Amino acid sequence: MLAGRYLRAKRSQGGVALISIISFVGIMLAVAVLIIVMSVMNGFRTELLDRTLGFNGHIFVSGGSLVEPDVQRLAGEIAGLPGVTQAAPLVEAQAMALGQGQISGVVVRGISAADLRATQIVSGNIVRGSLEGFGEGEYGGDLIVIGERLAQTLGVQPGDPLTLISPSGGATAFGFTPQRKTYTVAATFTVGMSEYDQLFIYMPLAQAQLFFGREGVVDVVEIRVADADRAMEMKSQIAELAGPTAIVTDWTQRNASFWNALKVERSVMRLILMLIVAIAAMNIISGLVMLVKNKGRDIAILRTMGAGRGAILRVFFMAGASVGALGTLVGLVLGVLFCLFIGPIQSFVEWVTGAEVFSSDIYYLAHIPAQVDWREVLIIVAWALGVSFVATLPPALRASRLDPVEALRYE
């Protein structure tokens, strides 16, 4: 009670109400921002990882002798390994796509109809059209599936023709001529990453082999496993099946610099924000020092009435600790609520400002992701409370050691 009275007292009464409020707000904002930033970075990494691995797979077999029917046998053997959910032979090459007067560079993936339907991140996110008829007919037919953003760029929709131009054409008397063929858009998909929605086209495997002049050959066998963290462990088993001439890589080796940069950025951001929490807690020291100075007479009276040093220490420790604890608690609630409702908050800000606050062209994702890691939240709360309590001790100890005679000398 006495600690609360000291904190609420105005400056004219020897209190430090304004400094207490500033300290409370500083710790509250620091804790909330730390939780929000770390949750967004967790969500960003998780979303990128899920979408990247869902689209590209976990393990890749390339090089060697990836020719049919041997490659189909190899894919079947790999698919039979415990923990493997899919092994899809692919042909992948770059081309130019020509739509309604618009042209764009694309990456064409040749894949069997069964494997495309098993790729849930694509087959489960069809926006327009359907996969019905894909892979049917001679050489798999002429139906293709393209990203929704690419369809918008080219001005096409399901049922429209789309012309693909490949530099790997045939030789003529005048040199090499580009390969050119018109296909029909069967469906469009969106996986939530602008890079994939803008760049990729799926066509039947046999048709891709024909179009790019790779009959009977595939570029890579793309493998998905149930647990992405076991990809490195399973890579050795797959390498034994693929043979000594094959090159087997996993998802950690692809774009390794990007994932490492995300990890380093996350660690540095956590350190910076924890320092901000510590700096915010330093306001408690200044507030308590002033409180001890202003309440010197009260301390002396309490001491002469029989209050021990421990009692004085507890009063001022509780005064500072309560500011830190309350600021941490309110910051925790604000930070978690912000993360839980980050989607509506983003929509509201965009509605008010009329501007896009999270561009998918820059950040790859269509929305701000946030994933609250409760273990990390507990660490943040413990850090904020610990720093606040430590910051409270020096002025509280100073108050407990104040000499009553010295304090009353000038009163």
C-alpha cells in the first residue's frame, strides 16, 4: 500500500507519478514491440518455408542417367522409402509466354498429372478452371496450368490460348530457330508467393519433353518427405538408390544464404529489441532515485518508529517492481492481441491510408504473417521482469541504508 501511494503521489507531494507513467509506458511498448516483431519474423520464416518446400520439395536428385524407364523405376523405389510422401520426375526449363498482346518470362515444369494432383500446394489452390483433362491425349495433351498473377499479367483465363516460345528449337539452313507452340490454359493457381504465382507454368511431362527436345529424359526427381527436418538424414538413403553418378541435394542447400540471412537477422533483431527493453527499464532507476530523495523524511520517520532496513527495502523494491511487472503484463497482452488480429489490423490501416502496407512483390507473401511462439514469449516476459527487478535494486538498497539522523538534519 505504501509503495502504491508513493508511486501515485504528485511531484508537489514528493512523488514521481509522471516518471512512473513514463517508465510503465516504455516497458509496455518495448515488450509489445518485441513480441510483435519476433512473432512476425517467426511467421515470415514459417510461411516462406512451408510454401517454398510445398512448391519445390525437400530432396532433389539430378545429374546421372535420368532417362526413362529407369527414372520411373527410381522414383518408385524412392517413393517406397519410409517417410517419403512423393517422388516426382520433372522437366524444368525457361521460356517466353505470349498472351493477349503481353509477354513474360516463365519457368515451365513438366510433371505427370498424378504428381501434379498430389502436389497439394498447387492442386489445392486452384483459383479458376480445373485440372480435369490435364495430362490426357497424345503426349499428355495441350492443357497447361499457370499462376494467377501470370494469368493477370498476360490477360488470359481458363480456355484461352497461350503461346510458349523456347530458345531450344531445331536447326535449319538459317541456323537455330526458337520452338513455338500454342497451348490452352486449363486452370490458374495461387500459392500466396508472388514469385511462384507470377513465374511458373505446369504442363504434362511428355509434352514438356517434346517441346524442349528432351524425349525420354528428365531434369530432376523432386522428393517430398513427411518431416522436412529429416531431409538431410534421408538424403544418404536416396543417394544409395540413385547411384554414384547422381547428385542428391536437400532444401537446406538450395538458397542456403537466404535462410542463413533470415536466421541472422532474427537473432540481431531480438538482441536489439531486448536492449530496448533494458533501456526502458532504466527509467525505473531514475524514478526511484528521485523518490528516495524526496521521501528521505518519510524513510527516517519509519526507521525511528522501528521499521528495519528490510522493510524499507521491500517498500521501494515493490514500488519499482510493480511498474516493471504491470508494464510487462500490459505489453504482453497488447503484443499477443496485435499478433492474433494482425490481418484485420493490416486491412484497417490499408483502408485508412489507401496504400498497401505489405507488398507481395517485395516480401513474397500476400499478407503479414505472425506466429506466436509461447516459449519465446515466456523468455521475453522473463527478461523484462528480470531487468525491471534488477533496475529496482540499487535505489531500493540506497533507501534501506539511509541514515535517519542524516535524513532529518535539514528537515
